Amino acid sequence: MNRRLGWFLGAGLLVALVLAGVVSNFASSHPDGLESVIHQGCEFNEDDEIIGGECVAQQAEDHELANSPFADYGLAGVDNAFLGTAVSGVLGVLVTFAVGAGLFWLVRRRGPAGATANAPDSDGAAGSR
Amino acid sequence: MSELALHISNGIINGPVSAAFGAVAIVGLAIALARGRADLDDRLAPMAGLVAAFIFAAQMLNFAVLPGVSGHLLGGALAAILVGPWIGAACVATVLVIQALLFADGGITALGLNVTNMALLGTAAGYLLVAALLRVLPRNLTGLGITAFVASVVSVSVAAQGFVLQYLLGGTTDFAGGIGALAVAMAGPHALIGIGEGIIAAATVVTVAKVRPDLVYALRRFRSAPARAQAAVPAGGAA
């Protein structure tokens, strides 16, 4: 990995961290497309609990990890929603990058040291270009 | 009930059908990783990690599409353009697994359903459009932007209908009006979500193509030398 790629990755990560850590607090809190469809036919109270009617979401069960510290992009024990979302967003971006880059690094095609995209396949893997 | 639920939760689709799609997801991802390994060099591996992280961030940004209804990026078309269909599918799946395990978003028993819709169907549909459009549209940033936009709209719509298929096979209640009404109810908002996603995806890939056209998989694949020279011109001119 050369330095120019390092700068690009750093800048990209910074954008993702700002989006997830800051901008996310200004996101719409209305149900998304799927959720609104499975809510059709039911009535809800202010806590978003079903109080009547019939809808798909009636059968929805709690998440297996509903009580985990970062459930629903919050922070358990912290009432400040802004802080909870920011911490969850930053953590999520970092974990996703670490897991993704780590996984892809482990399964990557091994070329010669310092290989670039133009390097020939040394291990005989089927080249795609 | 959760405040920010983005994906299919537990209990909506019955156990056997959820398990069957879990198997579909595992087989699909195994194929994607095996095929994608040929693309995955020292440069694409960290780039794919960044694409996954960016999709995670973008999925937190719900935007309004109708009164009382929001939507967020799914990311299949975006990932397919930036890192290719195979690794792109793995990127979206990585995001979904982390959301389910760390943020209790999208049931764990429903993970196979969500991965099938968004990572497999969404990325595959998006990539088919990309492969077709990049061959016919003008070889410039506008063509790339239009490609990202249209591929995103189709990708989101296909992913949404994936849920309809799953509901037909294993829905735990009856949707008022039947499965046809469910398909229509899903199609409307998700067409609008696709438009929002298309704008985000087009802006993202055009930005990357201006800065580092060599990092855009779809440009390497379908527009090797001439497109790179053209795409590099605005970057040089703007600097």
C-alpha cells in the first residue's frame, strides 16, 4: 500500500466518521420504507408500541441482543441521544473498516511483494482483466 | 420497539424460510469471496474496507421520502461500482453482520433474509445495470454518474421485492390486500429511496473518479485507458 492510497483511505474514513458521528444526528427519525409498510394497518402510541389494528409488525420479535450496550445505535446508560448516536456511529465506522479491511486483506490474492493491480497473477488465480 | 430499525426484524418471516435464506446467504457469500479473490489485490483490500465503512455511515443517514416515511442508502450499486460485484456483495454483508451483532439492528435469525436482499440481490442487480450502461453511455463523468443513479434505483427496487418474495414464502401474517398489494406498497417508497440513494451514490463515485479514477472498479473493468485519461482531466483542471 503506497502513501497516496493511504491519504485517500484516511480522507475517506474521515468523511465516514463525520457522517456517522455528526450528520447522523440530523437524520430523519421516521420509520424507513420497509418499516412503514409492515406498520400499515396498526395504530401506535407515542412510544411506537402497537395499540390496535392488524399489521405485519405485530409478529416482530425483540432482537436477540436488544439489551446490548450499543443497541439501536445508542449508548446504554447514557440518556443524551446525540452522544449515544455519535459514539455508536464512530464505533461502527471503525469496527466496519477494521473487520472489512482485515477480512479482505486475509483473503486477498497474494502477488509479489509490493504488487500493484497491474502485477501478473503469480499464484495462477483467474485474472478478471 | 426500537427507534432506529433499518432492516427485517425477527419474527416477520417464519423460521424455516429464514433458515433457508440463511443457507442462500452463506453459499452466495462463499461464491462471492471465491470469485472476488481474483480482484482482491493489495490495493482493493483496504479500499473494500473503506467502502464497507462508508456504507455503514451512509445507512445511518435516513432521509425523508414521504410524509412520515424515511429511507436510507442500501449500498449495493455503490459497492459494485467501486469494488466490483463479488467484493461489493461481501462489503454490504459485512455491514449487515456488524449492524445485527453490535447494534441489534436486523434480527440475527433474519440475517440471511437481509443479506440475500441487500448484499446479494441488490449488488447483483446494480452490477448488471452498471455493466450494461457503461457500455452505451458517454465515456465521461456524466455517464458514470447516470450509471450510478440508475443502477441504484433498480438495485433498491429489486432488494425491496426480495422481501416480498420472502414474505410470500414465509410471512407470519397476512398483509391486507394480499401479496400483490405488498409488492405495490414496497415498490412506491423504495422507488423514492432509490432516487435518494442514486443521488448519494452518483455524487460518491463521481468524487472518487475525479480524485482516483484508478480506484473505481467499474472504470477499470469497462473503460480502461481512454476513460482514465478523460476522467483525469477535470481533476487536473480543478486542482
